[in-house]
Amino acid sequence: MSDRPPARHARHYVEFSATSTALHHTLDLVAEALGRPVALLHILDDTEQYVLAESGAPHLAGTVTDGQRCTCREIVRTGQPLSIDDAADPDAAPEIAGPLLDAGLRSYLGFPIFGRETHPVGTVCVVDDVPRSHRPEDVRTLAKFAAILEEQLELQRERHHHHHDPARVRAVVDALGAGHIHPWFQPIVDLDTGAITAVEALARWRRGPDTATPDSFLPAIADTDIVLDLDRHIIATAGTAVADSTEPVALHCNISVRHLVESSAVHDLIASVENSALPADRLVLEVTETDAAGYTPNAVASLDALRRLGVRIYLDDLGTGWSALSRLLDWPVDGIKIDRSIASALATPRGDSVIESVVSHAAGQNIPVVIEGVDTEAKAVHARNLGCTHAQGYLYGRPSADVRGRTDKPTTAR
């Protein structure tokens, strides 16, 4: 079978706050039916693997790992089940069996999970630390459970915006109070010179030996005031880290639109900016396009107040909830960030037309355009040739606790 498209649709299924106990119960049945100690439900996007639910491995629930180096990637790539009786077999493909051996596992049986858009978005798998022979009926059994899990995931996807789990909210509150949520940094690079001009602060939750991304906890608090506390915490801690660094870079931080539409919230946000160790003219606040769709006159006034302090405002993830560019004229923004899903479509008519439209508007306003998700030199060159001024992505560095975010990548000037 030929390679399937990247699992761009997987992000619909990684709302951990919406995960019900039904998924875990189903995995308990999977493990019991197949006689295996561990059963896992993985969701994979283009870069990461999420453990959405588990049976027999509670320490793995909610963890996020490198999706480019995992056994499940082969199933998502092909859309076919995968059976490995013994990962230590000399004939086993190293890129598939290697991650199992690294985790102390020997046997693996996995089946694809398909999303609403008909593409594979993940896997259900059973693993063991001893070799196991897999029979055709084992594959058929796992296929039946995969169909059940797909239906459960669709139900979760339908209702996740209306689901509220007080226990998960309390867990985030406790993590904030204990100082377990902290910023990691990813560089933003000038496409002309290759120099790092800024870093984006990305919230990470340290849970024992693992570090969780916002996908695993932000949905739980998105509709609560806790998200305001989280944003201000990241601004404060990241601001101190950048101010203490020898690198004279700007700091980008994401904020919820809730800061802008509630008068008390914007006053607290302004106080956070004024009390930050970082000068306001080195702070960039990013608001997503989907949030911006709900802007009110009060929100615009709040943005104006922040800009008077010297803060710059960027519209983030442009392209995910695509709206007419003419609407941007009503919003006081100082820069635009193009979502990484558009970077994956570079050099295609769809992707290039979106980027050219954004760049054309930005050029008229004399504001920079940052394209996210740049992971190859070819994408960087193409983005620059289309008029993007800055880039962010794995080509220049993965998110890291190190604020310095080094890159040795060459200029991509025309």
C-alpha cells in the first residue's frame, strides 16, 4: 500500500480533558481478551505520539513522545495492522522493532484507528516484555475492539467542548501551585540572516520523569479562569528566564482571548506585563485566529492598552480557522504567524495561495510573517521566496528548557 497522507486530523482526538473512563474500560477488555499485560490507545499527529488511554500502564496515561520514532508510526503510515512476535529477532526491521527494545518490550500487536476524515489517526495495541506468537484470530479480535474505540472517540470528539472534569481542573491547579508547569522555548529565526530573533514560550507540565504538552491539560481549563493564571505564570517565568539570558531576543507568549474581553482580566494581564523582568518592548503576545473571531470592541481596546505599554500583538495559527483577510484590518496586530498545517502544504497550490494572501496583506501593513512547522531547508527556502520573513520549527530547534535555543542553520535569503 502506498503511503497515506500525514495524520493532520489526529489533533481532533487529543483533547485529554474529554477522555472518558469508557476508553480505559475498553482497553481493559482488550488486554483481557488477548491475554496481554498492557493495552494502549495511541493518537499520532505528524510529529508526536499521545497515549490517550491505557490498561496496565497508568504511568503512561497522557504522555507525549516523539511520533517519528515509534512502532505505531508504521501502522498510521500504512493503515494496516502490525504484528511483532519478537522485537529481538535479527530479521525485525530496526526502525520498527528498535523503539520496542528501547522500552524493554519484546512483542507487539497493533491495529489502526481511523478518524472521521477516513485517515489513520492512531492505533490500539497490546505489548508484552516477553516474545508472543500472534494468531489471525488475535488480529480479528483487535480489529473489533478498534471499531468500538473509533465510535467512542467520535462521541468524545462531539462532546469535548461541553465536557467539564473538576478532577482534571484541580490537577492543573495543583500543578501550577507546585511549580510543575513551566516554560520551554523554541527559537524563531530570521529567514534572511538565519539569526534567532525571538523564542516562543510553550507550557510544559513535568510529571515525574515525563513532560506533558498543553494538549494533555489545556483543554481541561480552557473555559475556566485557570487558563488566565496559566498564561500569566508563563509570562512571568519565561520573562525572567529571557531577561536573565545573554541572548537579546524577544519573547512570544500565547494568551487566551479571555484576558481581553473581561475588564478585570486585562488589568491583571497589564500588571503582569508591568511587573515582568523583561521590558515590555521585548514581549510579544499571541492570540489565535479562532479566538480573534470572537473579538469585541472591548477586546480591541484591551489590545490597544497593551500596545501602548510597548507589547507587540501577533495573530497566531492563521489558516486553522481561516477567515477573510479583510477582517484583519479591524484588529491592531503587529505580526502574523501562519499555522504549521499550512507549512506542510508548501509548494502546493493550496498552501502557496494561502501564504501569498497572508504575505500580501502583511506587506501592505509592513508587519512580519512567521511561518510555523518548518522542518526542512527546502521548506524554509520556499517560504522565504513566497515572502515569509521569519520561521519556526524543528529545522531550527525543538522546544527545550534551554532559553538559548541555538541554531546553526544557514541563511535562506534569495
